[in-house]
Amino acid sequence: MVVLSQPVALDNHISVIPTYKPVLTSQPIPVVDLTDPEAKTLIVKACEEFGFLKVVNHGVQRGLMARLEKETIGFFALPQSLKSQAGPPEPYGYGSKRIGPNGDVGWIEYILLNANPQLSSPKTSTIFCQTPQNFREAVVEYMHELKEVSCKVLEMVAEGLGIEPRDTLSKMVRDEKSDSCLRLNHYPTAEEKEENMVKVGFGEHTDPQIISVLRSNDTAGLQICMKDGSWVAVPPDHSSFFINVGDALQVMTNGRFKSVKHRVLADTRRSRVSMIYFGGPPLSEKIAPLSCLVPKQEDWLYKEFTWSQYKSSAYKSKLGDYRLGVFEKQ
Ligand code: GA4
């Protein structure tokens, strides 16, 4: 367990951080051992039922996970003036409280980095080059490993769904032009103001990409939304990864997998750090239901779009919006 002791660096003048009275149900989160011969079937089942699962025996060294966590804590402990030089996020860079360009806020500071140096703007590259060397090295190594985890899971999904070839999904993330990114979040502790009210760290949303792979320290906060609309708290586990189905995978499976709505509520005693790898396709990739799953176009629930079109539309939306609506067929 890591307790961050640095003073809270978030500016306090945004007084509109939403608070929430959590109403939770309990439900076990599916756990899949990636070395289990049945893993592909279990992953598909979890993606259909929850759009979410935890994976163990994923092959990433604990040492690397711990190193990135330590470097991330070190980064957020830098003086505010230094961190602010790496912002504002457009969308890459350092951000505090403001999430996205359309007025969403949360009890959070973060840095968002593009995993593909070719897609980084000169500003983002400069920002990254100015971060501490140990931090940079841990980030680069972690992104490499997480791309492998994402691709491994996507290949199991393809096998489990009978999609051929088995790299149909993973090759989009492995592509040298893949638009994948890494988000490092720091949720400072939040004092309880009113009884049972907690601050929202990151409001409810779905992830736009194909797959997200999340790891956090041992502080709680992540919650996922069930099909019936109830919320379930995900117990933290710093040695495992949590997989989210993203909007693009929902489309490619024609809605068989649902991108999971999730949120993070701030803990009142401990700060939380999380690192999420978002596996995305190249900007020019056409996203549509896979014809091997849904051969007849009249059965497609979504229109075809490019990842670039989806991203532009996503960046015009608010965090909690249902972004796939405009791409649904009538
Ligand atoms: C949610 C998932 C990822 O964190 C993210 C977020 C992005 C951002 O913070 O820049 C978005 C959000 C996320 C969805 C809608 C748009 C874009 C903020 C926002 C309001 C990096 C992503 O890809 O989409």
C-alpha cells in the first residue's frame, strides 16, 4: 500500500467538483488467469456480461509496475509550477481538475501521454522530454509491456469469438500508427464534507478506444456500472490489471460486448494513483462491426466511421455523454 504524504497540489478555486452519495451493490468482479487454457472463453463471458474483468498471471514484472508507481508519485510531488509547465492538456500533457475540453471537472490531477512518438505534437514531445529521466524510462518500458498485455487479451478475445485471423483486433494496437495513450492519475485524499458524500475523482464515462488496461495502487475508488444501472465498487489490487471494453470494441462486436461505464470516487483517507493504457487503432482505421461476426450489413447496429472521426466527435462531448449514439444506425 502506498500513502502519498505530499501536500495536495490541486488549486482550490474550482468550487464545482461534484460530490456523490454512493449507492452500491455487491457483485464479484470476474477474474481471469491468462495462463488458464479456458482464459479465452472466460474473457469473452466477462466482456459480454460486464465489459470488465481483472486479469492475473499477465506476465508483467511486479518490479516495473512498482517502479512506474514510484516515479508517478515522484512526478506528482514536483512543485505545481513545474507540473503546470507540462500543461494544459491539449489533450496530451498535465492537467489539474479539468478533464477534457468541455467543462468536466474532478478531484484529480493527471498527465496524459501519447504512446506513439509519431503522433505526438512538438509540444507534447517537449513536455515529455522535460520530465525526469527515471520517470520517462519507466513510462516507455511500461507502455511497451502494456501494449503486449492489450494485444494478448485482444488475441484471446478473437479466438474466443472465432474471429480470424486471430490478430484482427490486436494488429490495430500493434500498428506503428496506433493511436494508443497512457494516462497517469493522482486522486488526492478528499475530506468528507457532508455525511456520506464523497468527491467525484473522475465522473462516469466509457472509454472510447478498443481496450483499456488499468492498474492502481491499493487505494479504492474505481466503480463500474452494471447492466441494470447499479454501481459496484472494484476492490483495488495493485498486482493485477483491470480490463475495460472500449466503445470501438463495442462497435466491432456489434454490441455483443458493451463498453463499461465507470467512475472514480475520491477516498477520504488515502490518495490513489492509477495508470491506464488505452489501446487504440490508427487514426485512419475504419471501425465497423466485423463482417466475420455480422456478415449482413443490414444487421449492423452501427455505421462505419474512422477512428479519427470518432475522436473528433468524442472531444466535442461531455465526459458522461453516450458517444456511440450518433454512430448508431436508425
Ligand atoms: C475518457 C478515457 C481517457 O481517459 C481519455 C479521456 C479524454 C481526455 O481526458 O482527454 C476525454 C474522455 C476520455 C472522453 C470524452 C472526451 C475525451 C475527455 C472528454 C471529455 C484520454 C479518452 O480517450 O477519452
